[in-house]
Amino acid sequence: MRTRCVELGARYCHGVDQADQATFLSVWHADGEYVIGRRAGRFRGHAELASALDFVRAAYVSTHHWTTNQVVTRTGTGSATGVSDSFAVCVDHDDRPTLVAATYDDEYRLVGEEWKIWRRIVRRWLVSDGIEVALRHPASVQARP
């Protein structure tokens, strides 16, 4: 159960960072709720959750999340809670990175044999202003013969 819930957190990050709606939606319960701290940042059910990536992209051109310190606790036969910390580098529309640190408070539900996020509340505790640095993308690493 713990491993499956941790996997949901990783797939969530990949879905958001790659703007991959199928991966993002795959982690959510059909009635899932995603709360990002503001009234406009509240999404419930797959129809609304599908628009959450647009909400993120309205603020940032790209995001790169890392989730850590995940603790998962079973609360019933088909339910669990989790808490984890997240750090993200988010690039704004002026090509400036912004640092974001948050805590994710999660509730999970078992659907058939799969665990899903039923509710995720994002408690941001640090959001920096855009940082004036030149973003350099390293050259691709080529496979060695």
C-alpha cells in the first residue's frame, strides 16, 4: 500500500511537469479533490481536475517537482493518509525560475485494487520572486560506444 501511494506522488510530479494530462489524471480518484491554496485553485472530479494543468501553465511555462519525506498511514481497509514535502523549480513566462516549497496533505482511497489520491491539499510555505539568472540547458549526454 505504501509503495503504491508513493508511486502516485511520483506520477503526479511527472504528469504536472510534462503537462501529461493522462498521467496526471491517472493518480486521482474519480471524485478526487485538488486544493492549491486559493479559491481558484480548487478542482474536484476528473472534469475539473483535467483543467488543473491549464491552471498551472497559466502561472508557469514549466515546472520541475521533487517530492520527498513521504509518510503514508493506513486509516482503514480502503483508506490511508499521507504527508510529503515538495520542492519545485518553476519557470515563469519571463523565463525566470521561481522556487516553490510546499507540503502535500493527502488522503487515498482504494478503488478496486488500485490506490488513488482522493484529496490533495497543497500548503505552500515558500514561493520566491522570479530569479534573474540565465537559464542554460546542458548539451545532451551522448551514449558512449
